[in-house]
Amino acid sequence: MDHTCVIGLAWGDEGKGKVIDLLCPHYQQVVRYNGGANAGHTVCVGEQRFGLHLMPTGILHSGATAVIGPGVALDPVVLVDEINGLRARGIHVGDNLKISDRAHVVTAYHKIEDRLSEALAAEGGRIGTTARGIGPCYADKMRRHNAIRVCDLMDSEHLSETLETVVPQRRKLFAACYGDDGGLDLDQVRDELLTAANHLRPYVCDTGVHLRERIAAGDIVLFEGANGVMLDVDHGTYPFVTSSSTGPHGIGGGAGVPGAMVRQVIGVAKAYATRVGGGPFVSELTDATGDRIREKGREYGTTTGRPRRCGWLDGVALRYAAELVGATELGLLHLDTLSGFKRVGICTAYQVDGKTWNTVPADARLLERAAPVFEYHKGWSDDVRGLQSFEALPPEAKTYLARIESLIGCPVTVIGTGPSRDECICRGRRAGPATTAKLTGETDV
Ligand code: GDP
Ligand code: IMO
Ligand code: MG
């Protein structure tokens, strides 16, 4: 069994939560290393639906410890809500949660700044953030002056001193830059952080030390990527990205373990493409077909409820992302959503200014002007919802999957046939049967 990461290969919401949940029974540590409450990872078990934002999916499995690493932008208020919500549904949260004392803290003024700066941006220039304060928190981390980490949150005196300096500064800054001080109130900011700090104190530790010790003792680690590779701050469709390293390259810093230990990289994508927020999306369908995908796939954000933009699978972006992260296998979800379409498309190249691109250009403006080159495959009329065997898939669906494998150069080992945990086809990796065994394990909820 290898240390593994699960990474979204598109613009988020690929179905990482479902794949991670399937894998969890075979890992002892499940680690979030990037992003924050901008993430929304869904796990469906029978009638139960869990939408996890900061909490690693491993919390739903009794054999796993859920670890929030130093690379996470941690909103303590959201996390306390999440803990309370899970407990109310009978999920145990105790020694099985570890929170890094080095993680940076998202405060009310980060969320206000996120909202104000988006409101000020010109139409078309808006990132369409989740308004969860992610960008401003990571900006403070890099700026360093008066940034707040979890270890600072644990020291109420130091925290109060920092806030007494920062809050009035931010109020002035917001008023000057945005014409609105955001209604920032020092006492309110301090009280909500101190209250949350008291709830979180029992789980705070040096998670790097914890992980390195557990790995030395033989534990196997699953790294839970948040967001998606096309939202990566260095490699995504910048500036329409999030503010962290979303791929396995984020693991070393974001988890505090040697990144090279990760041998298995499971890239997750949908059988089509979606994106929430602004930014280029070459294979987008703004017509009735796009609407049909949205309604059939219930493409509304887990975190913000926003309708997701939908399009055919973007083979250019998918190959770029898979190569970038060194994907060893693919999870392809929502195959059921495409049932009933007469034809299904794959974007195999971009055309812009008379030039054909087989990879993703750096310049988002150029990408905005790009036209997709689509190839079409015959669709399948039989509903594949709930199928668990590859053999039972209609031949057209098998052809479609084979085309994706050849385009990306990676075997598709997990196929989603519905939102629920058991609506899934798990194919053994070509290298051996290990994945099949892993993916059919018992779970607790
Ligand atoms: P994540 O952020 O990558 O974990 O993905 P989200 O949870 O934000 O969005 C994926 C959505 O698709 C969720 O509502 C899942 O319940 C749902 N889902 C996952 N896999 C499948 C699938 O194979 N078929 C269908 N119909 N829904 C799926
Ligand atoms: P999961 O983990 C979908 C998008 C936002 C916006 C951009 C920047 O559920 O896949 P941010 O709030 O991070 O500053 O927003 O990134 N975005 C996501 N879209 N799923 C996510 O996470 C996302 N995390 C960020 O919509 O376009
Ligand atoms: Mg999501």
C-alpha cells in the first residue's frame, strides 16, 4: 500500500469527496494540506449527505485520523460549526482530529476584504471567489506582518494585542480602498476567535511531528487535495485561480512531510467539465445542452450554492493537469449524468488567433478568446446509474472511457455512476489488483 493523494484535475468539484471516502478505510491518516472553507467535499451514504469544508473526509471513518495541515487556511468559526454539525449526526470527533498549530487563521476581516475587493473589481475581472477569505488570508501569510496562525489563536493575550493593531488598520484601509470599512468591530472579531479557539484547543498540535511519527510507525497516508489543478495558483488559469498549491506539489509544505513519499496520484475529473466563478472555460456550453448537464448532474456548488458552468470534457486541460501532477490513475465521475445524450463531446484542442494549442496557454486573455475543437462520440441511451460492473456498461460508454484513457495516458480505475458511495465501478489498476481491494473496503457510516 502506498501513500496516496487524490487531486481534482479540473476547476474543483470533480467528486474528490466521493473518491476519498471510498479509499479511506485503507488509510490511517487523511490529510488536508491546502485551501480552506472554499472547498466543499460531498460524501453520500444512503440517504445521508455530508458536505465537508475544512474537515478531512477521514473523519467519517473510525480507523482514520483526520489531519488539518499547516498549508490550510483555517477558519476557526467554520470548523467549530462543522465539528458541531458532525457530532449532531453521530460522527465522533475527538482524538481522531489533529489541527496544525502552524496553519494560518481566516478571520472576519479576511472575509470582508474578499467580498469588498470582488465588488470593486471590474465586470469580467472578478474571480468569483467563494467569499471565504481565502485570498486575503494567504496574502497576510506571505506579507507576514500581523498574520495570525493557530498557535497565535491559542495565546489569547497575544491574539488580543495583534487584533488591537490590525483591526483599526484594516478598517482604515478598507474605507480608503473600497469606500466602506466593512463594519469591522474589534470586540466581535476578538470574541468569535477566542470562543472558537477554546473549542479547537484540544485538537491543536504539531501535525508534522504527528504525521512523521505515524509514518515511521507504519501508517499509510491519504492526502486530500482541495480545489483543483486548474485552480492552482502557479499552474491554473491565473488570475482566475485560488491562492494555494492544489496539486501534490503542495503536500511537502502544506502537510509537513516529504512530498516524494507520495507514490500514487489519483486524478479525479467528471465525465464532462464544470467551473464555478469567473475565468476562461473553453469547452463551456452556454446552450440547452449545458443547461441539461447542469440539471441532470445537479451542478450547484456545495459551498456557495451557485450554479456551476457546464461544458464537454476538456481533454486539453485534463491532460495538462494529469501530466502536471503525475497522475497514476484517473477517477471519472458522473458517467450517469451523460446517459441519454445523443452524442458526447471532448475538446481535443484550442484554436486562438489562427493557432492550434494542445496545451493550456499561460495567458487567461488568450484562453478567453480560444475556440474549442470538439470531437463527438455516440452517446448511450441506457441509464448507467448505479452500475457497479464495467462489463455492464453500454459499448458507447466503454468507447468514450477508452478514448479518455488514450488521450490522457492514464487508466480510469474509478467510474462514478451516481452520488452514493456504492454507485461506483472500481476497476483494478493495470499494475495489479491493489486498488480494487482498496476501493471495496468496509466503511463506518
Ligand atoms: P468535490 O469538491 O470534488 O468533492 O466535489 P463536490 O462534492 O463539490 O461535487 C461533486 C458532486 O457530484 C456532489 O454533489 C456529489 O454528491 C456528486 N457526485 C459525485 N460523484 C457522482 C457520480 O458519479 N454521479 C452523480 N450523479 N453525482 C456524483
Ligand atoms: P472543492 O475542493 C470549486 C474557485 C472559486 C473561484 C476561485 C477562487 O470543493 O473542489 P477562492 O474562494 O478560493 O478565492 O475562489 O476558485 N474555487 C472552487 N471551485 N470547488 C472548489 O473547491 C473551489 N475552491 C475554489 O469558485 O472561481
Ligand atoms: Mg466541491
